[in-house]
Amino acid sequence: MDFRLQYEKTENGWLSKKACFSSQTLGRRKNEPSCSIRTSFQRDRDRVIHSKSFRRLKHKTQVFLSPEGDHYRTRLTHTLEVAQISRTIARALKLNEDLTEAIALAHDLGHTPFGHCGETVLNEIHPGGFIHNEQSLRVVDLLEDGRHEGYGLNLTHEVRDGILHHNGDEECSTLEGNIVRLSDRIAYINHDIDDATRAGMLEIRQIPKECLECLGNSHGERINAMVVDVIENSINGNRIKMSEQFEFHTNKLRDFMFEHIYLNPEAKGEEGKAQKIIEQLYDHFTLHPEELPENIRRKSGKDEGVKDYIAGMSDRFAVKKFKDIYIPKYWV
């Protein structure tokens, strides 16, 4: 019995006409036989979860570098929160949850160590620049090991499109991808407030009062209000969006976070050290490309290989590499 065909039939009878149906995917870069159990998007989700890049997210910074405590977000927990919010919205709108989840789980695979400061440094020193959503696509298209050499995880067109356009000026080609775009913002604004208050860098009373009155006073209230607003304002349209009121206050809250947290010297106090680590690793491997891992040299070549290798590092692996290269070892 072909369970995939049964599930695709269920999708066709249940999902909105505006959904992206698994049976109508535009396909993969390299054709391969369909799975008898899973739809194409379910298969993509599984490939992402089982990838090495996904596992490394647990040791990559979200906002706070080297925080003391077990409850601060990492790039992995951020990803899981985005996936949860995305699935809630997709389910309510009768859109394809599996596609939404696959995009959400993969959207940050290309993020550097040390959060956005790592991205900034690589963008400055790498001749071709660096944008994490483009790197995320490069990870799934090339750098991850798959059954087809040179095709990475060989994901579907719709998932790849959602990864590439999860931020930036150009929207995704599917409503499911645009759910992830908005869910990403909902997640990071709210969990960064939660982490900042836990760290003692922010008190709720400092947040603009009108934002709290509109969006809610607690972490859960704000996320719920934003999600409900997105659902109510997207259900009868062709776009995924917030109401004008919620969008205004969400943007105001984001601006507040940039001013008080994202650019706060205390929160970002270790970034100068992190930048130096990335700069010196980049210089070293540019001078010594023979020290790059063999699979990186084979897939990327010298110039792109240095960038790919460093971008793929976790925070602690980058620190370890720096110590191995630049810190003298004691005689025993």
C-alpha cells in the first residue's frame, strides 16, 4: 500500500486551494524516486533534521555570546520556536504544515558562529560577501552530504525557495514560506525579550507601554496575540500579514530591541573577541587552504572553502580551532 498517495489524497481534500500541495511540487534539482511512505515535503523535513548542520545549531549563538545559564536561546531553540509558530499558523489557514516546517527547520542552517556579529565579519572580509540565507541554501544544495554528490540534501524547489527568501526584500513564492518569514520575526523579538529580562538587561516596564497594551504583557500573551492577528488577517487573502496596528507595534518593539539589546555594549561585550577569532581563522585558512577538511576543498575550492568552513563552525569549535592555531601549548 502506498501511504504517500493516500496522504496526498488527504491533502487535496483538506487543504485550502491556496496551499502548496505535495503532489504538485516543482521537484528536486536531481530527480529521484518518490518515497512510498512520506510526501516530498515530509522527506525534506527529515533530511534537514538528520543533517550535521542542524545538529550544530545547538552550539551556535542566537543573541547572547557565552551566556551563563541553561535557559538562554541558541540558534537551535530559536529554529524550533519558529517551526512551532509556523505550524500553528499553517494549520489554522489550512496550508501545508509539512512544507512550512521543513522551511522553518532549515532557514538558519547557514548562520555563522557567534550570531549576527559573525555574519557581519564574514560579510566584510570575504570578497563575495556573506548573507546567511544564501549560505543556508548553499548548505542544503552543496555542503551537506547526500545520496547525490554535488546536490547536497537535494531538497524540493519550494523548500529551497523558502530558505532563500525567509528574509530580505523578496518574498517567498509560497504562502507557507511567507509564514516562516513572519514567524521568524515573531519568535526572535519575543524570545530575545525573554532572554534579556532573564539576563537582567531589560525590565518589562522599559518596553514602550503602547506596545504592551497592543501585543500583551507576557511572553505567551504576545506570541498568542501576534499569531491570532496573523491568522485573522491572512485567512481570506492572498498574503500572510499582520494588521496595520500589530505590524506597527511589532516594528516599534523590534526598533526598541535594537536600541536597548542588540546594540547594547553589555549584551554584545564579547563581540570584539569573537570578531577577532573569525578574522584570524579566515586569515589562517586563506594562507593554509591545505588544512581545510578534504570534503570542503572538494566541494568548495579554496576561496569559497574558507568561508564555508568558518560559517559552518559552532561557537565552541571556532574557539577550539583558534586556540589550536594561535595559543602556545605548554610543555608537559
